[in-house]
Amino acid sequence: MADKQNDLDDDEFDLFRKEMRDTIRLRHNRLVHDKPKPVAKAVRRHIVEDALESEAFSDMFAPDLVGNEEYLEYRGPGIQHRLFTKLKHGKVHLEAELDLHGMTIAKAEPALSQFLELCHQQNIRCARIIHGKGWGSRDNKPVLKSKLNHWLRQSGLVLAFCSATIDDGGTGALYVLIRKQFQP
């Protein structure tokens, strides 16, 4: 019986050789695709100097002053509840930080605008902005905190923000969720 099996295998092998005699051996085992090259598209790059002029915040009305220990939060349209909850609990990875603590409004506004633009350009998703609680300002009122609350709501780059956890500055700092850059 073993001889019949060997004869059958030899016959099949001879048949296979006859069928394959006109073929050419491939020298590699990878499939090569001829992909068309992508069409070049012009993409406008934002220059850092333009960032200062591109997004000036409106001061047409005076924002309501918030309290020193008041918790701030803003959730733009389309932000998922789970993502916002993670942001509130400090569970979103911080990739950048801006310290405005002690700055005047005149210095803080362009610094914030430039920072948000740079974060957007570099695809930074979450940042912390330290503004302080305003204990050192006139009448112990947090002017910078109130302005930030107003400015961040105006920015098209900000999806959401909330006061930080105690470990990251509490009500003297904000977690800011920044819009992703459009990738064509």
C-alpha cells in the first residue's frame, strides 16, 4: 500500500512540474503594488507672528467676575460626556502648560492667544493654564480668572475647559481641551 501512495505522489508531482514548466521563479516573496503618487496640495501654514493678530478676544462687554474659589467649567457643543468627565477628574494627559499667574491683562491676552494657536498647530489636545486665584489683586477679586473664563468661551480652538483638580492647582488653574487640527 505504501508503494501505491508513493506512485500517486510521484504522478502528481510530475503533473505539477509539467504544468509549471513555463513559469518564472520569483526572487522575493513580497507583493509589489504600483500605487499612484498622491497629488500635491497646497496647505497654508500659520505663522506664529500671525497668531497674535489672528485671534484677539472681544472685550465689548465686561464679563461677570467670578469668585476666588469658584469652580469654572465650559463644555462646547458635541463634547462627549465621558470625555468631559475625564477632563474634570484630571484623567486626560496634559501635553502643555501656560502660567499666566501674576500677569496683567495686557500681557495675558496675547500670551493666551499665541499659546492656543501653537497648541492647535502642534496637535496638542489638552493643556493646563494657571491663572491664580486673584488673592493678590485689587479688592481680592480674580480679574484674570474672570477674563480667562470669558476669553476661552470665545475661542474657536477651545472645545471645553474646567477648573483643575487640587493636585494641579485647583480653582487657580484650568484644564483646556483644544480642537484637533484638520488633517486633509
